[in-house]
Amino acid sequence: MEYIFDWFRVLYQETGINLPFLYDEYDRNRMVEGFFTTIWLSLVCLFFSAIIGIIGAWLQGSSFKWTRRIVNGYIQIFRNTPPLVQLYFFYFAIGTLLPRVDNDWGGQSPILGSFAWAAISLSFFAGAFNVEIFRSGIEAVPKSTVEAAEALGFSKLQIYRDITLPLAFRVVLPALNNNLVNLVKTTTLAYAIAVPEMLYEANQIWSDNVNVTEMMVFLLFAYFLLVGILVGAMNRWERAMKIPGYGG
Amino acid sequence: MSWTPAEPMVSIKNVHKSFGDLHVLKGISLDVMKGDVICIIGPSGSGKSTLIRCVNALNDIQKGSIKVEGIEVNDPKLDKLQLRRKVGMVFQQYNLFPHRTALQNVMMAPVRVLKQDKSIAEETARALIKKVRLEGKEDAYPGELSGGQQQRVAIARSLAMQPDVILFDEVTAALDPETVGEVLETIKDLAEDGMTCILVTHEMGFAREVADHIYFTDRGIIVEHGPPETFFQNAKDSRTKEFLSQIL
């Protein structure tokens, strides 16, 4: 390992290509933290946006007019506004309205930190698209299949959980994966409210080292690889979910 | 609610049903005793399928009364679950759950709806699959089975709920001629076991063989009915005669 680190130090000395996070321990720790913050933020948002999508699509099928209206209003607001504006709205508008709590240094801090707001904001953002994606899948489930479950005495909730959702899920996986890939890329917006994710940490490093070009190239490749791995995993999952003899 | 086997198991009285302006059922009455096998025949669009779909409340009715073991179906406070535990249904398009194997299709409702123990439900399901002569196909998905095989799984799925009466909605209409026989054979076994069956069918030979009573419907009313021998040989109504002359 040390040998590789030294190689990059020499690379810098010989060519001027400066990748300090590969030879300097302090910068390396920053980059590692940024990497894991991005992963963690992505996972949290993936999870909650999927939950929002599933529940939202279920509520959209409600027989109460106002339930449907509220869900549709939520979708319109979050789909038709820029995610950065949403993030600022949560962090600066809602965040400042909430009570503050005493912190360890004798001062006061907001009740929710920037990571929590980024997670909430991005989950709602991606969740709005997920509701629409799940709804399209639910509509693709044949009414006759649902009827068969009704005739067997399944309750509405059982039908949704055991029949509609598993079938809809397989239909929407490609669209869902697309949205989730977008979500992972959108986590870079958390940079704007100082969540120490990859882009933020890269900025810290280039501010100290004045190596903007190198950091930008690195970031581009880092996200390319990260999302590439995600897409590969999703494609495997799509294949694994295929029902023998069903669909194309 | 105090129904005794001396009374009709299914009692349909003066039933009217409209889809918007389309008046589909115009006062239909018929009784089915326990253990009876009745066949409803008639031209397309005469309301046969609609009628049996009303019996398990998949369609509601505007006027009249349908009683299943004393339970009034045309009642806003109807407990559909209770009704559907008594009434099984088999559909023209099988409507199996495509993401579940044959065995799981049969087990699912007993486990979910009747809260049966999984191992007991599986044992019953295996026995039913054997009964419909599909041993060895337990782990096949519906998409891997032929139409006739799927329909027999659908019959087993319906039987797993231990209904008191089964509705068959043109269950052979979507099948290849070669596989019609195997499905009819299965239904015949059921009838011989004493299962109460209401069939909508175009299989006249089959109707003549297994039915206790035949009803001929046209344009929303019962034109003529009787035991198969008299019905097929001495039809009195001109519409019945015309229909039979086209079919036989």
C-alpha cells in the first residue's frame, strides 16, 4: 500500500499531477469519509424513496378524494421544482423554523443536521417519481388477476401486498432503476448544504491543494464507477426477478 | 341466516343488473340445491357470465335478491369475505398468479385468508394438485403450463378454500380443443363428489352429461329450463330451438 502511495507522491513531483488523497493521510481520510457519506446517503434515500413510492401508490388508489388529491399535490410539488430549491427549502426554511437544541460545546444547534435534511429532501424528491412509477406498474397488473384474488376472499391490503405489488414491481424495475440511478447522482446536491459527501470533500481538497483539474477528473470517474456498479447490480436483480414463462 | 340444506343453497330472485344504460339482466330467478350441477347456456351477450359474477359479488345488482346459504348478497353491509369463503370461482382466462408456482397458487389463499398453518395448507395443496392430475407440476410457474393445466391448477386453487359451491365461467372457452377434455373430466369428478356447481358453458355435450338442470338465457332473461333430457330433446321455445340447432 505504502509503495502505491509513494508512487503517487513521485508522480506529483515528476509531472505536477497532484492526487493528494492518494499519498497524504489527512486528505485520504477526507476522501474516504466523503465516499462513505455518499454511499450512506444514497442507501438511506433509496430506502425511504421506495417506501414513499409504495405507500403513495397505494394511497393513490384510495376511495377518498382528498387522499388522492394530497398525494397528487405532493407529486406535482416535488416533480415540478428543482431538487436544489427543495433542499434549500427544507434546510433553510423548514430547518430554521424548528426548535434548536443545546449542543456539546455550550452553544445551540438545529434539531436536524444537514445530512438529515439532505436525506429527507432527496427521499421526497425521488419518492414523488417513485409514486408515479409504481402507479404505472399497478395499472399494468391485469384486473382479472386481481379479481381472482378477490374471489378467493383476499382483503384489499392482501391483494396489494401479495398480488399487485409483486407483479407491478417486476414491470417497473427498469424505470425504478433509472430513477434510483438519478437519485445517487443527485446526492451531490447535498454539497450545497455542507453534507460531507464526495463532492464536498473533493472541494475541500482542491481548496487546500489547488488541484481542481485532477479532482474533477477523479470525481467524474469515481461517480462513473459507482453508478456503473449500481446499474450492474440492478440489471442482475432484474434478471433474477424474472418469472419463468411470464412476459418477454 | 339459519340456512338448512333443505332450502336452496343459492337462491336467485328477480335479479336486475345494468351497466350504465345497458340492461343486462332483466329479472332472472333460479334456485340451486346442495349437490346440484346446473349449466347456464345461451348466446354471447345474454348475461350468463354477469349472472354468476353477481353470485360472489364481483358485480353488484340493482334489484332483486341473491342468497347464498341464507346470506343476502345484495346488501350494502355484506361481509364479502364470508360470502367468498363459501363460493369458489374459476375463470375463463384461468387468472392464476403468474409470480407463484402451481403449488403456491393453491396454497396462498388458505394461508393468507383462512390463516391455515403452512405445512397443513401445503399438504392439502399437494393432494388437490394430485386430484386434478397434475402431480409433478407443483413447482412449475403458470407460464410454463399449458392452458388446460393452468385451468386445472385454478380449479385446485378454488377447491383449496373448501367452498360449498363453485362458479365456472366458460372455463373451457380459451382452451385448445385437445385440452378441453382434461378440464371437463376434472369438473365431472367434482360433480360426482357432490360439489354444487354452477357452470356457464358452451359445451353442450358436457352439459347434457353432467348437468342436473339446464337454463337457457337470452337477452337478460331465462327463456327455458329443464333437466337435460327434456331440454335437449323437447325444447319448446323457438329461440331455444334456434340456438340449439346452430350449436348441435
